[in-house]
Amino acid sequence: MTSIEIRQRFLDFFKEKGHKIVPSSSLLSSDPTVLLTTAGMQQFKEYYLNKPSPYGNRVTSCQKCFRTSDIDEVGDDSHLTFLEMLGNFSFGDYFKTKTIEFAYELLVKKYKIPEFRLWITYFGGDENVPEDNESQKIWQKLGIPREKIFGFDRKDNFWGPTGEEGPCGPTTEIHFDLTQKPCPKGENCRPNCDCGRFVEVWNLVFNEYYQDKEKNLTPLKQKGVDTGMGFERLIMVLQKKSSVFDIDLSEPIIKEIEKNTQKPYNLNQKVYRVITDHIKGAVFLASERVIPSNVEEGYVLRRILRRAIRFSKLLDLPKIFLIPLAQKTIKIYQNVYPEIKSAEADILTIIQNEEEKFEKTLEKGLKEFDKLIETDLVGNKKIISGDKAFWLFETYGFPLELTEELAKEKKLEVDRKGFGKAFKKHQEISRAGAEKKFGGVGKEATYEAARLHTATHLLHQSLRKILGEHVKQMGSDITPQRLRFDFSHLSKMTTEEIDKVENLVNQKIKDNLEVKKEEMEHKEALESGALAFFREKYPERVTVYSVGNFSKEICAGPHVSQTQELNKFKIIKEESAGAGVRRIRAILEE
Ligand code: SER
């Protein structure tokens, strides 16, 4: 069975059981407390909390996921950062019996996995939540022997919530016996053993509780089910392969790498696998117009691209090698995710720009790293200082994690806290610079600044209207004379586009829209559609400025009260501000 057939069979099975097939949501999480989508249930989170589901109470999906938490494990047989997750979900409809029966029927009867290779875990209970005897009994009733069913604690068999709060509950997991041979632990070799004998394939979560920010559990009014099956792991089992990299969704990429190096896959597994995993994640993130940067999802993309480039050096791969691999990735997934085909040109531009940028400094940076070890770490010193790690970051574009990885290979550590301090100090210096421009903090709130702030909001929204919703703020700077606005967009703006944006801003000035200020919870602001950037740094309560019905943004201000106060807006320059980022300078004319 090909991966396409396996995916379809899953969705069809649950459709037959009355589930609605819902398309994968974006990799960029809709939950403001989580950066990326890490599980299929994320897009359905509120339907566990009594909000009616527009899809009905039984749904199924195949969800694109990205898990940075597993990045260090990538290279073994079963971990990935980019993966697809198959799931079925019930919002107050069926519960434990049906969930387990469905899973059993699909795996054993439909996919024909030999029952004797399935082992089960369930929640064994703790001081807050009782043992899940019910699940254990259902499995037994279906024919799984008691001695293949094991109770585990919270770490292994309790799931959620994603983000700071939300639905969660005990789980029962299905593990596949890959080797059928116990390790030296003998009888104690069981699911969750780290010897590699078992792979966890499917996690069935029974959402019975709500966990709040203080980690208190309260029973949910309506019980729900959230299941997640690692798609690549299922394929590995069904295609009888020994790793998630040997399946049809990865093999073409591995082969493409192998064609271009003297170093074979079987002797360099980890390196091949890291590159393969990271190129997939990069393609899918870039397809959502994420631009490599030093914050949030942009940083995740930068980190995996730079890590892939550095690993490609270990195989002596040619320069700008990620492009053919990205093309292979698009080919593999385009039938299922047509959006990556239509974004191909942008994806390749984003990746190539980052590759060219990093290629320029990588070799120098690596040399500096070696020098640093020789000169700074003489004697017994085992720690690279935060200042040095920050210097590598600033000067050579080394993500902190890359420096950590290089350090680890030499049995050294990096002072992470010190890096954080150096980073903060740098930010404070930049901020101080900005304050100086306005002649001190107090004076920053001058009328001119307020006018330019409001103009920035109008510009931002106009760019989104004229160029498209992919436009995202990447930076903004205001001096008494002008505003500067950086945003994600791949191509140079045409004169016509510039005119259109300028005209739209001026129209909104003429309309004399009212600027309204409101205070609200950060979450509420996002739900109301307010634009926000650098999400993580916002306090819980935020100020939201709306300009008529035209624009709504989280912002600290200051702003004018009516748009006519801006008089006339003029764009004086449109230029590149790095890969995939454009910069506009504009003024307000008297
Ligand atoms: N949310 C659970 C998981 O991600 C099951 O879907 O494992």
C-alpha cells in the first residue's frame, strides 16, 4: 500500500463510521499560546469546551504537524519534526468503548496488522486521577492478553493540554512490536522500553478534564476523544520498513542526497535523516510564507535550514543543495497538499535566499568556533560563554542551538543563560538608541510619533489589502521625520502597487476615521481579529487600537484620535530589507 492509499483508507474508514473529514489546518497555530501546530486536536480545541462544532460531533483529519521538541531525536528510526498525524475526534459523542473498538477494527481488520504484534499501555492512576480500568478491560474483551497491557503514569499516559490551559485526560496507547525480541531486560522489555523494540503508533486520548493555568484539574461537562496516529510510523509498519525514513514519503529525498555524495546512507544515517526531515519542515513552513528570521516561527525555519546546511557539509554536498531536495519534497506531497505546488516559486526563493546568506558566513563561523575553543577554553574550561555564543549568533548567524550542537560534539557546554543576558542587553541598547532619537522616553509620546504610529497601522492594513494577507509586520521604526515599515513579501513592489497602497492610505485619511482604544485580554484581542506580531512577548492584557472598521491591531500607541490629523501620506522608498522582506519608508506631508 502506498502512503496515499494508507492515508485515504484511514479517512474513509472514519467517514463510514459517521465522521466528517476536515482538512488539515495551518502549521501556524491558531492558539495564541502555541507557536506551531503540534497535534491534530489543536484546531478543534474549543469544541471540547462546549462550543458547537460546525462539522458535527465526529470528525477525522490528517494534520500537518511540527514538533521542535523532538529535534534532537531526529536521526533515530522513529522521530521527526515535520510529520502528519491521523486522527478521529469525538466532541461529547462516543467515548472509550467505541474509540478502542474503532482503533482495533481499523488496525487489525482493515490494515491487517497481526494482532499479536500489538501491545497496549493505559493510565495507571495517580493521586489526582484514578486508574483507567475501563480501557484496560475493553482491550481485554477485544482479545489482547492481559500480560500485554501495561499501566503507566502521567508522563506516558496522560495527554495535554496544549498551550497554557485546555482539555486533557488519560490515554491508552497502541505500540507495535518491531523486532519481537526482548532486549537484555527480558520480561521488563515492554512498551516505552528504550531499546527500540517497540514503536508507539497511536495515542487515544480521553479528554475528561480541563487544566487551568495553575494546573488544577476540573472534570469537563462534556467528555471528548482525541486520537493521534503517527502517519509515518503507520506507513513504516505497513510497508514493513525499519524506519520512518525508509518509507515512500522520504526515500526519494534520501536517494537524491545519495546521488550527490561519495558517503553512503548506511554509514551516515543520522546526517541523511536530519537533512531529509528538515527540508520537509522548511518546505511546509515556507509554503505558509514564513520567512527565516530571529523570532518565533521565522526562527524555527531559520534554525532547521541552517542545521540542514551544516549537516550537508558533513557529506560534502554541493552548495545550494537544498533546492533540488525542496523540489523533490514538493513532488512527493503535491497531490495531497496542492498548496505547496502553487507556492513553489516562493518556497524555493525563501530557501535559496537563506541558503545563500548562511553559506557566506558558515565556513568563517566554523573557523571562529574552532579558534574560540583553542584560545578561550584552555585548561579545564568546559563552558562557552554567553557573550561568545551571542557573538557567533550576531556575526555569523549561528542559531544558539547550532553553537550548542557544535559544543556538544567537543564535550563542551554553552552558557544558555548568559546568551539570554547578552541578547537582552543588545535589545536594550537598540531601544536606548530609539529613545535617543526622540530625545528621551517622555518625549517619545510626541504628537509626531502618534501621527506616524497611526499612519503605520493604515499602511500595514493597506498592504494586506493590495498585496495579500501574507503580508506580516517584520519590524517598524519611527523617527520624528519618517516611518519605516518592514514586512514579509517576496517580490519588489511595482509602481502601480505602490500607488495603490498610497492612495488607499490617503483615502482612509480623508474619510476621517475615528481611532479607538480598548483594553482587553490578549486572547480576546486575537479572537476579535486584531493583528499581532511577536505574539509571545505580549502581556496578558493588551491595548488594541482600531481605525474605523479598517484596521485593528494590538499596539502600545500613542495614536491620534482622527485620521485627518495625518494630512497626507507619501511613500518615499520601497526596497529590500533582506530575503523575503521589503521595507517602506514613508512620511506625512504638511
Ligand atoms: N493529541 C494527542 C497527541 O498528539 C492525540 O492526538 O498525541
